[in-house]
Amino acid sequence: MSMASAGSQRNWRIGREHSHVALEVVLLDRTYLLPWAQFLYAEGGDDEVRLVFATHDVVARGSGLSALLTDVAARRLVAIDEPGRAEKFGGGTDRCVLELTVRRVES
């Protein structure tokens, strides 16, 4: 079961259970389901977070993203959504993803 994060302005979703098998990354033109079994590590700070999987890198840029790292560390992260144009320029939120990219890792 998933729920909105506290402070519903965040554009990532967390769940109550730790049994989620994949992270859903929703871009405007494509959706990725990245298995947590392939998750290697996360790094970043308040303005940028990088999630590294065996096959893909997910990079989120925005503000207040240390809360996103906290959700990853607690194994609660279910999904991250790329913001639409209106959300990017709407402002007024402390914790949000303004840019989201997914890159295939080349062997």
C-alpha cells in the first residue's frame, strides 16, 4: 500500500511496508520499473540525489531532497514522478523534484 509523503507537495511516493519489489520512475513520456534487487547505492544532498541501479542511474534535482534519501534509506520509496511544466514553475514547496532523468548504464 502506498501513500503520499508527509507534506504532499513532494513528487515522490512512499509506502508503509518494506516489501516493494520495484521503484516506479514516472517520466512525462515513459515509465520505468527498476527492481530494488538491482539497487546498489544512493548519494546526494538537498539539491540532487542519485540512485544507482545495476542497469540505470536515476538523478533527481530539486530542493529538500535529503528527505528523499531518508525515504530510500528506510526502504519506503515506491515511486518518483517527473514534474510537469506547471509544477516546475509553480514554486512554493520546500521538498520537491524539479528535474528527473533516467540513464541506462553502459557496460
